[in-house]
Amino acid sequence: MSYAKVYAAQNVLLRAHIIEVEVDLGKGLHAFSVVGLPDKAIEESRDRVSAAIKNAGYKPPKQYNKKIVVALAPADLRKEGPLFDLAIALCFLRAAGDIAFDPAGRLFLGELSLDGDVRRVNGVLPLALEAKRCGFREVYVPAVNAAEAALVEGIAVFGVGSLREIIGHLSEEADPEIVEGGSGAGGFIAPQPRTEIFDAMSEPDIDLSDIKGQETAKRGLEIAAAGGHNIALFGPAGTGKTMLAKALAGILPPLDLGAVIETTGIHSSAGLLSEPVMTRPPFRSPHHTTSYVAMVGGGTIPKPGEVTLAHNGVLFLDEFPEFDRKVLETLRQPLEERVVSISRARGSSLFPANFILVAAMNPCPCGNAGTAKPCDCAPQHIARYERRLSGPIMDRIDLWIEVSKIDYDALVEGRQGEGESTPMRERIVLARERARERYRDARKPIRLNSELSARELSKYVPLAPEAKSMLTSAARSWGLSARSFHRMIKLARTIADLAGDAAVAEGHISEAFTYRPRKLFARL
């Protein structure tokens, strides 16, 4: 046999694509070329594959006086990364007649080291999902990626440690005359057991009881977590805004199966997966010098940015007004539509961006306004600092919580009794379950109150006459935009869910308006 074909896959813009790997050995002087729009990492795979095949005990391509062509199809799709090494090596050995196996229904992913070991690659989970969708029965991945791929049900996952090992698995009777030093059989590779999602609900790193006072801020975090609402914390420097934001991660419920697969797949594709499975909501905290591309994603070959990496979790922007205005304005689309559209000459894609925004800011550039310390900011500097936040961005944040200075006597007290985060998380889980039950018959999946559209609000959140009268009166007095008007209803619905009330009452509307201080929105 001088021709062979096997299957691999790669991610492009968070979408998985099946790639056909073909190898042809033709007559002529020795040449080894890779075609099909390969990048530099794939072109260099020729040397990695040759060394790995030699160290696995087989005759390497360089010892063949043949013209060797490796084709990656479809040819018009740019191929990137080293994850094709394993497929190319197996395809070459099959074309050369050194091994024999049936490639139908099998997908191969992995980078090869020079000694034949199979190294970790990125994006395995979405590739395994695509393999299952396309009808593949088996997927072979690096052993360190096996637990991640085994999240997918209905397809056999095999963790591969080396090229010799997979050859022994695929070809039980390798030709001992071809293999140096014996048969080369590495033994049967057992399928990876299905990865079970388990979260022990361990105690958070920062419990709300570690933060003294700030009861209003804690209440705001509870509402934000229960309904998926955006929240801003403002106040003097050193009052606990950052600790409060980090404590939010400890009161969020663990991800369900669909969110686990989605979140794990995003971080795997980005090469940021630090554990086989992400069961907790991600917490992203980019620095205020973060660029536009790093925030929303992009580049020559578009990659996910911070808003996508925070999908199903929290995006914490400390020193909110210090971010470049262009960066802040890019948050409009993800905050409203929960997706971000990235368009480039090579294509466009919608990246998911459904996160809870937590913004923290000082009252002035020096952070001392409103405290006993003197504020040396000129009035025009304070006005310029405040103007960095545009009206549309402020309008998309549901809760504005003032975090004031705490008395020193309270700071020296230790934690009293049990933590606050665990019981609060239990209340949040119940509130989310009430919302999920209410939206069970919705045409599109709705998990949180903040995801409701204007049409869905009128259907699922009817207001009693008293509550409706109070809402319209307050909205007219405050001059709310239509967007803010609807956000107040969503916020009141979450407050009612936390209280276990079936209907939105006047008290819920009243509390919702307390989280929109007039002094901040006077200029809008």
C-alpha cells in the first residue's frame, strides 16, 4: 500500500472541524511535504514525526527513497498547531505497509515528542463532541487529555501515552521484521471511564463572614448571583470592594452538565485549562491596562477574549473607570446580547459571553473622597474621572452599591460562628430553581431572570396593579430609559424569588430602586 487516510480534527473560532489526513508514497527522489494550508507548527511536524517513528522502532520517512506527500483536507481551511502529529505518523506507517488497521470511525489527536511520547493538546473536548456528532465511534487523545474528552457520552475515549503504545493497540500483530527489537506490541489500551462531574461544595477561599459589615453590599451580591445581574461597587479605597467581588465566586452554584462542557471546552480551546473539568463558574479579573482585543477577543486568527473566558461565570473589572474608554464601550454588546461578534477577513464568529459583570470603582482618582483623608483631586479631574463611564454602560449595570468605610473595632473581631457564603448559596440555588420552573415552557432556554426579553417579561412577570403603579411613577420621576425600566422589573423578580414570593409586589420594586442611586445617574 502506498496510500492511506486517517482522521483528525481541529478548532477554528471555537468551532470544531473534522480533518482528513492523507499520505501518498510515490516514486522519485526523497521528499517530504505537507499541503493543505499548514502553519509553521505543522510544517515542523515532519521532523517530529520522523524522529518519533524512528524511536518507536520503525523505518522513518527519511530512509525511504520516495516522494512523500501529506495532505490535510479540506485544503481551503487553515490548519494550525501540532495536534496532527499522531494522525500523520499513523497514516504514514499505514501507507508504508508497516502497520494495518481500519481507520473508519476512529479519530486521532496528539502532539508527538521526538522519543514518541504523546503530549497534551488544546481543545480536546469540543473536538470529541464533534467526533460524536459526525458518527465516530472512537477517539484517541493524549493520556493527559483523556479525562477531559471522557466528558462526552456515547463515544469511546482512549488515552494514549506513546506512539508505540497506540501501534500495539491498533495492530495486534505487527511485523517483527519491520519493528526493531521485537513485535512492538504495546498492549491493549483500556477505554477511559466516563468522567463524572462532582463538586464537593467546599468552603470558599473568601467567605462573606470574613468581610466585616457591608451588609448592603452582601445583599447586592446575593441578588446579583441569584438573577445573573451586573453589579457595581463604589466607595473609597481599601473598603473591601475587591474582597466582595472575589467572595461572589463562593456563593455561585456549581455549573450544570451543559455549562460544564461548554465552559471546559472554551478554556481548553484557549489553552487555559488547569484541571480536567471545570465544575465551578470561572472568575476572570483582567488588569485595567487590558487591550481591546484581549477583552473581546480577536487577532489575525480570532481567539476568545476575557468576556468569553468569563462565560457562565464572573468578569471582575477593578478600577473600572481606569479601563480605556474603547475597551469599556466594547462591553455594550456582550452585556446586552450575551454574545460578542468577531469579524475578520478570514471569517466571522459569535463567541458566547454570558457573564455577571462586577465593576469596582473609587469616588475619585485618588480614592480619598468621602473619607477623613484629604482628597487632592481638582473638581475638573473628578468630573473627567466620572465621565469615563458612558450612560449606555452605566445603564447596563443593574445594582450600584456604595461600599463605605468600616469602623476599626469591627475589623479586629474574628469570625463569629459559621460562614455566611454557604447558607447564602443555598438560598441562591432555591431562587434559581424557582426561576427555572417558571420558564420551563419558554421557547428558548431561560436560566436566569436577567436573560428575559421585553416580550418574555410581559408573559412571565405580570405585575399587580399596586406594583405597576409604583413602578411607572418611580420610572417617570427618575426618567428611566426603556432598558432601565425593564431591568428594574427583572431585578424585582429576582428579589421576589429570593423571598419565595410568587408575584412581584411593591416592596420588591421599592428595594430594586434603592440599588440605583440618583446622585450617580443625575447626569444621564
